[in-house]
Amino acid sequence: MANSIILKSLLETIKWLFIWLTVAGLVLGVLSQGLIFDTSDGLDVLFIFALLMFQHRLKFDEHKNQIDIKLGAYFFKKELFTYSHHTIDTNSINTSSFRADKAISVIDINYTSAEGKLSTYTFRCFKQAKQAQLVVRTLSTVERVYTAKREEAEAEKTNSATVSKFTKIFPQHTILGNAEAKNNIPILRCALPLPDSKKNLVHFIVVCFALLTLFIAYSSQNWKSSFAFLVITYVSYYFARAIVCNKYYFIKTAPLSSILVNDNELYLPALLFTDKTPRTLTKQDIISIEAKWNYDYDSVEGSARKTKRSHLISLVFNTTKGQSIPLSHWSVDSKTLVFSLLKYKYPVSLDRTSQMVYPLKLHVGLFVFLFILIILVMNLEKVMSI
């Protein structure tokens, strides 16, 4: 194989969507103005050039025995400036894995940093599955030297969790003074996963609002009302989802929607199981309790700074009497629940995932795309009338 493999990130691929949308808007605007450029058109051109120079890539150099991830601006392969540059020595890599979600390929690299801490880097790319698999396959065959520190780090990475490991990953939980074991942890029904049987209903409601938004944008030619209905369309998904889930997960024969924990038994309510039957379990009945977590950057109160904090994302109970549905951090006080389970010595695993803590950040990009689409629809009539 070649000495290096280069992968373009999903973010760099998405930039082409914005480039073509901006180009389309620029062409429509120029045609509607009678081939006359104005200041806004010049800004669009600058925006296009800025996007063209943007690069976010992973480079695996087998000769140098390292992985470089660079984010910055480049002009004809000449570096203008670098926003971030992350280097991972292949000798520090513990495990690497590849997974594909339709056209999106994801590489997870677990490694030990120079400070001796376990870290995970996740890289997403679009339609580059073969190159991504080749990177992971090559990394898995690279010879590594394991020192005593590395072995200790491996042991730390095992599935078994303790109270000390929990407080190490979630220090803010103890700082806030709410680290106490509770026997009753309520579940918010409206925040539970949307059942597959109800997805079409919710999607139909959203599509109706989306069509209404496009109609208003086309007929009124008013961007303010169009933007308002775009917001309503976005909110309609969560509103409809909350109503559907709240009704679906209310079980008349077993209405209790709380997890009960004590030293001897664990009660899981009926809404956590597809057969709608509650379980009272002993520790011997529990195979594992999988807690997934990841980092995110949260704003510091009273300051413009942001701090890196860990968040629990989902929790699943695997038992000899069936597997529960995933509990999201929106549906339950997940930190208190995990802390309580650990205090009562239930088998919990703390595994870091690449899943986003706040998917809203991804939705903002989609929101911008829809807004640009509305602007194009509003200008469509002007172009057709030329």
C-alpha cells in the first residue's frame, strides 16, 4: 500500500452542499437583478472561496508511524493557517474500530495520551469506507510495545466500573453536592425513544408542517414568516414525539414509571420492556448495565468560557429476564441512577461512545440548510418571470 492514506471529514464534504447552494443563490440573484452584481453578491463570492479553502482531514502516515488530523485553510496544497492539529503516535493506540452508518464511515481510535490518560478520537467521513477500513486494518497489525503504564491503562479501560471511577469521569456530579444514592428514580415518559411503530405518524406531521412552510415562503415572499414557520416545523417533531411517547409508554396495568433501587433488588417498570411487564431483579439476574458517555463543551456560568465536561448519554439493562430499551439522559437523572447502582454494587460498565451529547448542534446545520432552501424558493418566481 501507499505510505499514507488521507480521509476527508464529513464536515469537509458537507461544505460542498453550502458551496452549491450559495452558487445557486448567487446565480438566481444575479439573473433577477439583470446580470448586475451588488455588495451581497461579493460577500457570497468571498464565502465560496473561504469554503473552498477549508480542509479537515485525517492522514495516516505508515512511514512516520503516526496519524495527523488537521483543520485549517489551504490554497493549492499550501497551508494558509491551521486552526487545530492533532497527532496520534500509532504506538500509543490501544484499539481502533470501524463502523458504517449508511454512507457515513466512522473511525474510533482509543489511545493513551502523553499524560498517560485514556483518550478517544472519532473521525467521520462520507463514502470512504474502503480507505477507512484500510486505516483500521493497518493499525490493528502494527506492532506495539506495552509498558507497565499501558497495562494499567488497559485495566482502567475494562467494563467494570466503581464509585471512584464514576466520580473521576463525572467530577462535577460530586462538586455540585448531589452525589447521593437514591432509592426512587423517576422516568420521564415523553423523553423515551420513539417506537418504530409510531415513527411514520410523527414524520407525517413534520412533513405536513414542512410543506406548509414552503407554501408560505413561496406565496408570501416574506422571509420573517417563513423563518417563523420553519421554527414551528422543527419544534413540531419534538412536540409530536413527546405526545406520542407519553401516551405510548403509559401502561394502565402497571402505571409506575420509576426505577426502584435497594441493596437486594432492582425494580424496572413495565415501560422499559416491549412486553410491557415490570421486572423485579436480584443482582444474579443482571448480566450487565451498560452506561454510555461522552464529552461535550459546556458554557461556564457568568463567563464566555467553555469547559469540557462528561455526560451520560444512554443506559441499558441486560438481564436474564430480557433487555430493556435504552434510557437517554433526557428521560432520567442518569448520573444519580448510575451512582446509586454503583453504591449498591450492581454491575455497571462505563463505556465512552462517539455519539453526540447534544444532537441539536447537528440540527442547527440542517436548520441553516432549510433556511437557504426557503430563500431559493422565494426567489424562484422572480427568475421564472424573467
